[in-house]
Amino acid sequence: METTDETIFGGSFLLAPIGSQPQFTPEDLSDDARAIGQAARDFVEGEVIPRDADIDKLDLALSKELLRKAGELGLLSLEIPEAYDGLDLDKISGLLVMEELGRQASFSVTYSAHTGIGTLPFVYFGNEAQKAKYLPKLGSGEWAAAYALTEPGAGSDAMNSKTVATLDGDAWVLNGSKMWISNAGFADVFVVFAKVDGRKFSAFIVEKTDPGFNVAAEEHKLGIKGSSTRALNFDNCRIPKDRLLGEIGKGHRIAFGILAIGRFKLGAGCNGIAKEVLKYTLKYTGERMQFNKAINSFGLIRKFLADMGIRIFVAESMNFRTIGYINDGMHAVAWDQPEAARKKLDIMDEFQMEASMMKVWDSEALGVIADDAVQCFGGYGFSAEYPPEKIYRDNRINRIFEGTNEINRLIIAGQLFKKVGNGTLALRKDIEDVPELGSGPLAKAEQAVELAKRQAHYALAACLEITGQKLIENQEAAARAADLVTEIYTMESAVVRAAKMVGTGHRWAELAKHCAEAHVNEGSGKVQNLARLLLSEVLETGVLERALADLKTFDLYVPAAGSKLRDAIAAQLIEKGGYPIEHF
Ligand SMILES: Cc1cc2nc3c(=O)[nH]c(=O)nc-3n(C[C@H](O)[C@H](O)[C@H](O)COP(=O)(O)OP(=O)(O)OC[C@H]3O[C@@H](n4cnc5c(N)ncnc54)[C@H](O)[C@@H]3O)c2cc1C
């Protein structure tokens, strides 16, 4: 793997002492990245949000028009190489743009299905002729793209697909069907996965006018009603022989490599809309009077508001940290280098664990934020006339697509167990040193993260030395292991960023510090509990009791009064009327 720092690899955060690894934060954004983020914000505020109601009526012509406008601004070609009229910007810019686009849930799916899973297979796997034919059109928005992997009988188990491709003279003949395909109602080109001769999983390019290709009617969905979702049918669909994408039998590399990239973007989109939800919830709770007081003066409403701010801060810290690592590696490989695409995707593979953590944590954080928004609005939150009802529905899909959160938890655990098994992540069960309390402004939180890492090392090592990688077969235990390391990653990302902000005298350093401390306050207890429950899945009675006693050596974190931290956070959010740590 090519990264600029060999000590940083997927999962290495578990080994490195807190603060010893460089961590990219939104405060480190370059002027160029801020400019593209601002362009995306202007587009979303000028063109997308004002047409929210029309988008949600599933106006397909409008979706296509908006894509074309985004194309004119360069927002569709961020990741397309310059040789094919793209901007070839870094991945950080892509994350910023996705956060802005996330603010309108339906169009955000349209946008990411087109620019991500729809376009990136051409970028990474297309041959010269395919790239030259499709990428300029996709980058400008002249054509819209879709990605068709899922089938009626093959969702999470995507490799079990039944769609087949057979070579007949100079054409491939496709037969089968696909399900739940975003952008299908207006896409011009589809990346379709099918098995050559019913065995070799491969990818093909299908154009909407190809004979034997049919797009079914729109699905009636719970949310993202403005995003087109349809089934596809292939009935002796004939496509030219040169529409094979990549190699026969290597379709899984395309299918899963591209989905991994989609995951961190989904996380960023979730955080973009979370900021929107916080904004309108702050407004409503400041205006709504009960018991002769604005409801934002009540401790329990202030807790909801503060928790939204904390989750946004934590997600943002984790997202930018992760993209910093991925970008360092991927953007360092120029497109004119030999095997550039493979090298770039190897970097993405390396950080699969972190990308899945972003997907799971951010989508579930938005789930709680959306639910809390409904609660803050009371009965009005249940009414379609007020904004929380829509996000409550729209957000639900984020836990289902781009790999369900169950599948993503299994990916996190699978990567973790594999890396422990092959010695890449050398866990230390015999850690005896109790981390010292430092003297910095976040010393207690930093010590808590170190304590949490020791608990994770202890519990994971104790379990894995008995089960080895077979621990993955106990899915509940595997999911607990995934949650355990995710919790640590989020805590560390928030604490390191807050410490950096305090160190540089950032205007919102105090808010950042409170958010990180409040997150650690809850997270420490969660880590302790997850470690205990994980041990209980594997160790026998007697051994288990001794292990729990060992684990207690690291249960030294003394919780702060969470209500004081949250009250201070809520006060700052209320004063600003939104999440105030702006990127630009
Ligand atoms: C609005 C929408 C848009 C979509 N867009 C696209 C698109 O553009 N292109 C595309 O190809 N697909 C798309 N999808 C499909 C989506 O990716 C799948 O729905 C998803 O992968 C889950 O597959 P499934 O629906 O068949 O559920 P299943 O795989 O049947 O899962 C059902 C339940 O079982 C669980 N489960 C399954 N396997 C396991 C396991 N091994 N261990 C534990 N639990 C498991 C799942 O987590 C889930 O809870 C879209 C779906 C929707 C709803």
C-alpha cells in the first residue's frame, strides 16, 4: 500500500497512543477545498433547497436538470481525471461537497448514485475507449448514471445474483432483473452486474436504448420520495461486446470497491442534513412556549439540542480524520502512474474498516437526531406540515443501502479479526500500565481514550486467542467488537480535534472541548460495557469472572456531570441558531 506515512493503516488507531498520529480536521481545510465547498453550498441553497417540494414530487426532468446544473459548476466531475474533462480534485473536497448536497435527502441520493456508484466504475475500471466515451458526458451532466447490483433475490448476498451474460458472436446477451436501482427512471447508462455463463461475476455497460432492456415503474417508498428507484429487466438484452467493464470474473472488485467509496460519502451526507435538522429544531424550540417559557429553557429539551450538536461534532471529527488518511494515500497516486486505479483502490481497501465505521455511526447518529427532532416538536413533529416528519422518513434508508449496517458491522469486525490474526494489529492483553493523567486542557478525556483502548485490547485479545477469526460466526459478538472499536475511534477523533482547536485558540474551542468531553463521558461507559459483554460471549464461567476483574483495572474514568456540559453546549447552539463551527 502506498501512503505517505507507513505507521498509518486501517485500524492503526488502536495501536497508536492518543494524539501520536496526525489527524486531519475541518480546521485544516485548504482555501481551494473551501471554495469548492462554498460553490456546492451556493448551488444547494440557490437551486436545490428552494425546489424541495417539487423534487419530492418525483419530478424526473427536474432531477436531470439539477444534475446538469451541478455539472456546469464542476460538481459532477470532482473525481474524474483531467484527461476526461474532470477536475481530479482531492477526496477532501468531495467530502465537503457531499456534506452540502446531503441537505436535500432525495437529491443527495440522485447526486451520489450518479457521481459515486454510477460514475466511479468507469473512472477506476473503464478502458480508454470507455472512459473517453462516457466520462465527459457524465461529468457534464449530459448523461445520468445508475449502478445495478441488487436483485430481487440477491441483496446483501449480492454475489448470489441470477442475471446472466452470454457471448453471442460480437454481442453480450443479458437476461435477468435488478431491483431498487436509484436514478433508473432517467439514467442514460447503467453499470450492470451479471454472471458470464452463469458463473463468472462481471460488470457490463448498458445504455437505456439497448434492445431487450426495460425499466419498470417507480417504487412507492417510505422516504426519499424525490429519488427515482426502479427495477430493471433484461430480456435477451443485446449489447456490443466492448461493453464489458473490467475483466470477466472480476466484477466483485468493481461492485465492492466502489461501494466502499460510497460509504464514507454517505456518512458525510448524513452529517450535512443533521446540521439542517439542528437548525430548525433550535428555531422551533426557541419559539414554542409551554408553562410560559420557551421550551428550549427546559433541561430535557436542552439535552436533545446538545446531543445533536455533540453527534454532529463527533461525526465531523471522525469523517475528516478518515478522509485525511484516505486522501493522503489516494491523491498521492497520480492518474498517469502505472496501475494508478489499482493502487488507489488498494488504499480504499486498507481503510475499509474506518469507512464502514463512518457509514454505521453517522447514519445511526442521524437516526437519533431525526427522532429527537420529532420529539422536540411534540405533536407537530408528527405532522407532515412540519419538517421533522420528512427527515424521519428520508433518513431511514441510510441504514439499509450501501451495505446494511449489519453487513457493515460484520465488515468492521471481519477486517479487525483478520488484522489481529495476521499480526498487523498486535493486541496486548497483558497491558499493565495505567495511562497517566496529563496536564493539558483535555487531559481527563485523553486518559479516558487510553483507558478505553486498553479495555479493547484486553477484551479482543482474550476472545480472539480462544476463537481466532471464527469469532465472526458469533454475529452478536462480532457486532459488539465492531461497536467497541468504533466507539474508541469516535472518542479519539473528537478529543484530538478539540485539543487542536484549544491549542490554536479557535473561536469555538470551548464548544469543541465540551462536545468531546460529553462524548467521552458517555462513550467510556459504553466501551466498558461492550468489553464486558464481549468477554461474556466467549469466556467460560470462572475465567470470565477473573477477566472482568482484570478489565476493571482500567475502569478508572470518573464521569463528569453531563448536564453541566450539555447545558453549556445547548447555550452556545441556541445563541448561534445552528451548529456554529462552520467550514467556510
Ligand atoms: C431506496 C433504495 C435505493 C437503492 N439503490 C440501489 C442502487 O442504486 N443500486 C443497487 O444495486 N442497489 C440499491 N439498493 C439496494 C440496497 O443496496 C439493498 O436493499 C441492500 O443491500 C439490502 O439488500 P436487501 O434489500 O435484499 O435486504 P436483505 O439482504 O434481504 O437483508 C434483509 C435483512 O437481513 C440482514 N442480513 C442479510 N444478510 C445478513 C448476514 N449475512 N448477516 C446478518 N444479517 C444479514 C440485513 O442486514 C437486513 O436487516 C437500494 C435500495 C433502496 C431501498
